[in-house]
Amino acid sequence: MLQRVLSRLRKAVTDYNMICDGDRIAVGVSGGKDSQLLLIALNEARRFLPVRYDLMGITIDLGFSDFDRQRLISFYESIGVEYHIEKTHIAQIVFDIRKEENPCSLCANMKRGAIYNAANRLGFNKVAYAHHMDDVIETFLMAQIYEGRIHTFSPVTFLDRKQITLIRPFIYAEEKLIRATVRELGLTPIKSGCPNDGYSKRQFIKELITDLTRENRHIRANLFGAIQRAGINGWKVPI
């Protein structure tokens, strides 16, 4: 399974020129299955990609009391990758001070800012996120249903204000492949401690796509192909 993931990663990196020689890449590791696997995959990919790059895992400690910091450290040490855990007070700001009724958006924005700032301070020029093919499709549908616009995130994005380039090497990997690979490797998700885990608009869209797939098993491939053919936000049909 890992070889299939690495094959998809290699294709994404090649199609969108995600990694260049000498890059310093910080992988955003939340502790979830996707981000753990991305760090492992990028570490493995250093054996065959025709470029040399440095790698570090960066985790944003949101400040929840249930966050299992020691399990995360054990994971990092088990694969021998350099890591950094950035302590923040995001949980207190979102839940205690702001008392947000819909906290996910603000929390996500603050977490991204914390990752970019940490990557800058530590001398990294790229940040890698573990968004996979299903995330691309779900974001595409969410933008239309909730925002009334045609949008999804880009495979590669340069943030001028932060001087950081975002890359998403898992865009060709289906969530079911990632889940199967995680099971094969025996990885266990490390929860952030957030009380809102699993309760979001994205979860609703995920379930909607699953329901639609019962009628049309090609729906994910059709939607992903539509995104590429439309060329939204830097997407393209691979040659």
C-alpha cells in the first residue's frame, strides 16, 4: 500500500513541480492519520526523488488538555525525523475568550498562521499539508454550497506575505488508500483534544458524497476531473 501512496506522491510532485533541490520542507503534522503518513511518505521519497531536501515535522499544540504530546513525540522518534512542537493558546482564545459558536474556521486560520510563523523562524521555505483527493473534492463542493463560488485549494500556493510555498503532495491519493496504508503500517491517530472533532460542515459534505456514490460510483473521479479541466486555482490536466 505504501508503494501505491509513494507512486501517487511522486506523480503529484512531478506534475506540479512541488519540490526543488535544496528545499527545506516543514510538514504540518496534526497527529491525524493523513499527516502522519505524509511525513513518512516524504521521508521515504527522499530515496528516489531526483532532488535533495530537508524535512521537519511541525505540530501546533492548540492548548487542549487532552492533547497526547508524548505519543506524538514517540511517533516522531520512531521514524527518525526532526520535529518541532509549537505551543500556542489557540484553544483558550477560540473557546474561552472569543467563545466562538462555530470555532473551526477561526481555529484553522490561527493554526495555519502559527505553522507559517514557526516554519519561517526555523528557516523552512515550504510547508506541506496532507490534503488528499477527497479533501480537494469536498472543498470544491463546500465552496459552491456554502459560499456560492467555484473554488478549491491549489496543489501549490505561494504566500507572498509569509514567503512560504504550500505544497499538497497527496492530491492524487484517495482517502480510502490512505486509510488502508495507515492500517497496514499500524499508525494510530493522535487526537488534538478538540471537542469539535468530527462535527463540521466538511463531515456533512463527506457523508453527502458517500450517499451519492451509491448511485454513481464514478462521482469522485468525475468531480476531480472537472476541477482539473476547469483549471481552478492552478489545477491542470496532466500531460
